[in-house]
Amino acid sequence: MSSTATIAAEAGPHVSSFASQTLTITPTGGALGAVVRGIDLAQPLSASHYRKLKQAWLEHHILIFKGQRLSDEQLLDFTTYFGDVFHPPGHIPVLATNDQGITPDVVKVSNVKGGYTGNGELAAHVDHQWTPRPSKASALYARKLPSAGGDTHWYNLNLAWETLDADTRKAIADLSLITYNPFQNRDSSRPRYRELHNPPKGEAHPHPLVTTHPESGNKLLFLGEATEVEIPELDDASGKALIEALRAHLYTPAHRYEHRWQVGDVVLWDNRATAHYRSAFDEKEVRDMRRVSLGGGRPL
């Protein structure tokens, strides 16, 4: 795809090309995800379509909508059918938090001026996992893309739990996890597991290491790939060894769906049931996306 490919006319008014199409939801064939066609997200969502999408979303964890053309406001309107916008506590920074502790409803995920995340590789992570109430979901919309790279991989945290051996599941079922905030003191090099000589920065908000999805009831291995963490119930050596073993199990192709973006794609993902990764791309090219995140509750 050309690096100059972009949404025509900045997603201005248009005549929908979806009017005569039938809504279809097709699994990707990977470890998670389904592709949705025949729906215009710029238009109000019917109750029937909402029910079908919600069921498919809970089943497949991510929904991929093709050929969309949206303004920021239209992206916000669609995403908030599934919940309210995520607003973290003002003293806990997340992506795009300003000096006043405010995070915009629509985040410019872009390597152009005013955007966030740059062009480098981003290790697999669960958004806002270091906050008291991590976000429930996010929708990401592709407006302009580089010719190569910038792909996103999603990992199925439920499948990762189910494929653990019985002894490991029993051993970790009641453990908690602290994920430390990567946006605090970002100039410092942070380890993958807390080190006694390198105190973590920011507050600690323990969550279960194995969570239960509040709607599906599925068990989830709720762990990022590289963010600094700690298991309070274990000594440092035991905790570090366990986390590395669990990460090696979780972050494999068997639990992954790899998404090659096209301009006009919108991906809605369940942040409670997935982690996601981004590959690097050429800093001379543009990757311009928009993201809306939804508020969640305390992990169960």
C-alpha cells in the first residue's frame, strides 16, 4: 500500500456504499478475531446490529471493520455504543495525558506532529493495565499507512490460560500482579521485573494475575510482554522466573492474530481479553491512526 494512501477528503460527508449490503461476520481463522463487512460505522447502529456485534466481539475478542470513512466524532459515536470513554485518574499518566492530567477522548496515534507512539516497535501490552481500573476496550482507525511495517498483532489471553498445564494453572490461580506505569519517569531504563536496587516509579495497583472476564466468565492470563511487573506473593527470584515462563508461553504464534492494516480499517478490541503489539516502520513514512478507549472496572 502506498505511504500516501489516506482517507479522502478527511472523512467528510459522503454517500454510504454499504446501504445494499448484508452484515457479515467472518472469523479470521487465527487465534482470535473476526472480519465485519456490510456496515457503515458513520451511521447510527441498529439494535439488531449491536446485538450481533456484541456477541461476536465477546466470542472473537476483536472485530475488524473494513472500508470505513470516519471523522473523529463518528469514531467516538460508534465506539461509545460499547461503553463510556476511558478517563484515568488525573495523577496517573497514560498515553496522551497532558500536563493538567487530562487525556483526550480521541487520541492521535501517529508519528506526525501532535501524535503519539512514534515509529518504533511496541512490545505486546494491555492498555492501562497499571491503572486502578484498566480500560475495557479500544477502537483504532487507520487514516494513513506506511508502505511496510506498522502491523498490529493481538494475543488471546483466554487461549493462553486454557493451554497452560493443569499444575501451572493451579499454582498461579490466586496470585496477584503489579504492573508498573511505563509513563512515569520514562527517561529511566525499566526492567521486565522489579529489581530491588532499581525502585519502581509511581503507584502500585495490584490486579489478579489470572482474571475473570466480567461478561463471558472466561479465565484470562492478564500479563503484558515486557512492562515492569511484580508478583507480591513471591520472592524476587521465584516471581521473575515465573513471569518469564508465562510470557514465553503466552507470546507465541499459536495465540496470535497478525493484522496488516488497510486504510479505512477500524479494529475494536476487548482490552480485558487481549494484549497487542506493533511492528516498527520507516520513520520517513506516515502512520496516522485515531484511537478511542472505553472505561472499565477493577479486574476480577
